[in-house]
Amino acid sequence: MDVIADLQLHSKYSRAVSPEMVIPKIAQWATKKGIDLIATGDWTHPLWSREIKTYLEETGEGILKLKNSPSKVRFLLATEISSIYSQGGKVRRIHTLIWVPTLSSVEKINAAFIKRGANLMSDGRPIVGIPARDVAAMVLDIEPMALVIPAHVWTPWFALYGSQSGFDSIEECFGEYAKYIYAIETGLSSDPAMNWRISELDHRSIVSFSDAHSGPKIGREATVFQIKKSKIKDQNDPSISLGTGNSKFKNFSFDELTKVIKQDPKGDWEVGYTIEFHPEEGKYHYTGHRNCQIKQSPGETKKLGTTCPVCGKGLTVGVMHRVEQLANRPEIRTTFKIDPKTSLRMIYNADMVRPPYVMLVPLQEILAESLGGLPGGEKIKNEYERMVGQFISEFNILLNVPIDDLRRFSGPKIAEGIEKVRKGDIVIEPGYDGVFGVVKIWPADASGAIGQKVDKKEQLTLF
């Protein structure tokens, strides 16, 4: 049985976030997407904390549910803190996720932030002058069960490994509290294979979430928790396979989530796989300068340097190049399995000792290219709702539904698009310096001139 989780998003009280990001609509989108466990987001904000208490109730297991509702969606108390401070003669900007099991913990931690001078009303993701190490110390002192996880760790401007304002290691950032950092979140511009090159992550969990600022963006990345097969009495139980989302929670609690993240052998659950945005589509994948339209691969950056050849200013060093700078390993051997029934490609490290991952494109983007139009357009939204109504959820459509069934219901073009995405047979113009990459399922011409082909062989040797 699967629990599909998206445990990083923001409420309407955060900057640049849709006013539609309210609890009832977040729950509606989670259902459409096929997400079982969703973050509340932003519980440090007093007004949002009040809305959480208005709409949700605790289950007694460290997880919340909608009041007076049959919805199967469950919520986790999750927030994100932006720490901006000076350390080692440099300005550091670190974003940190905090997960806690109770509303009582929320109140105590918020009081501690206020006591430290934080203005929690300023934003759903508050900016504090508290070092990341001190944030971890304060939170864990108040709530020992809390989980502290560095967010989107490679983002240049606001992340632990960020090229512009981060650190070179978890220990450099968190000091003696590094031992309590049991996981990192990949962010949109990196995938697990890139993170497997960093030795200090060998025994830490690698998780992925959407960091959504609007309903349609929920689930663009997610983590799938599965009951360990050794714990399942009936090995032929069909629910062991890829989930359709909104499955029943079976002994899943905050305590079990903690065991998953800590990779505790006594736990019943584990990270089954992660669902990834193609990292090339992330807006900081390559090095570059947006204003001068300069974009460089790691090889080009190594040869040409990090100074803009047009204006002479420094380039924003991209995630791929930053990985090259910090990697302890020259390359990671990867392999993959393709499901013969669905054509879905699951990517593993060669030794198969880490959870695998799949790379997807959101359904509305596939529909937009298949039918013509924009993802938010009326025609695209209508077809999206029609397909989700027929096939339960977006993740079920992207992961499980046989191509022949999709072809019969939505036509050959949409079915072909979904099949190409499952196989990784797409082309992407990589993102850089705040500019998102552009995905093309069908290249502009036979050479794929609009971008780089994300061929299954090329991608698996890329890192």
C-alpha cells in the first residue's frame, strides 16, 4: 500500500502565492492529484495557524484530517523558515522545513520564534535572523519528535548547498546538530542521482516535494511511502504496486513517518520511490545570466568561468555545476526498469541500495502540448477534469493507467504524450538564473533543436 505525500507547500499568506491556497481547496487538489498526505504549510503564520485549527482536527497520531468531512486526505503540520544571517564572513540564506506532530508543538515553537524577535505576521515563510543551527536546536529542544529538513538544498540563493549563499556541508551549516538532519529535500533543479554523488547523504533520506504556490502545482514532486514487503503477510496483495493515491492509512502515523525518515529498521514503512520534476526544467539547473541570456552547462562553465561575457557581472552558478563542485564521486552508475504494462521507467542506482525514482511531467502540461493551448486554459482544464473523473487521480493517470485505456478515452495524441513522458522520451531546454526550463514532448524538428533530448541512456549517464 502506498501513501503519496507532498510535504512542502505554501498558504495564501506567503509571498507570490495564489489566494486559492486555502485548506479546503488544498484538500480538493490533493484528491485530484492522488495525494494522501499533504503539508499544511506556513503554521508559523498566526492567521494561517488559526485557519488550520478551524478546518482541521488532530487524529491522535500526529496527523490531521478535515473536520466533518469524508475526505481521505490527511495533513501534516509542516512549515518552512527562511534564515538570513552572517557566518564565516558570508551572508547565508537557508530555507528549512519543520515537521511537528501536534498543534501544541506549533504554539510553543511559534512563541519561541517570537521571543527571538521573529515577525511571524510578515509572511507565511518568515524571514528570521536565526542561524539554521539555532533553528534546529530551538525546535528540537521544544519538540524532540520534530523533523528538521533542509529544503530544496541546491537552490543557489536560499539553500544549504546553494552556490550563492549556502555551505559546503551539512555539518558546516548545522554544527553539532548535523546528526539530527536525517533527510534533505532535492528541489526542482536536482534529482536523486545528482544527490547520490554526495557522500554525506549516503545514510540520509532523499525526499522530494512540490513547494507549490498554487493548486495545480501541488504534486509536481512527491515522495511515496510504502509498507515494507517484509511486513506484508500477503505478498500477492495488489496494493503493493504503484498506488492510485488516496489509499487508506494503515498504521501510518507521525511516529512511523519519523522512522521512515530516520531509516529505522524497526519501522513498518519506507521510502518506496520519489516522483521527480525533470531537473532540467528547474529554473536554476544551468549556470547563467538571465538579463544577458547567457546559459552554460557545467562543461562550458569549467572552460569559460563564472563571469558573464556580455556585462562582466557574475553568473548565477547553477545546480549542476554546484554538484560538480561538491561531489565526492565522479559519476554514479544507474540502471532502470521499464514496466511492460505501462512503459513507466523507474530509475535506480546500479547497486539498487537507494530508493528509485520516476520522472514525470504534470498532466496539464502534457494536455497543453497535446491539444494546443496553455495549462491553465479552459480547454485544458476541461479535459483534465474529464480524465481525472474517469481515472481517479492525476497520479493514477501518469503512473498506472494502461496506454490503450487512455487512447480509447482521450485519443491517440494524449495517450502518446503520456507514454513518451513515462519513457523519458522528451526534449527540454534547461532552465537557468530564475528561468524555468521548457519541456517539449514532440520536438520542433527531428534534431530536437529546441533543447537537449532526455533520452533514457543519455540521462542515466548525465551525472
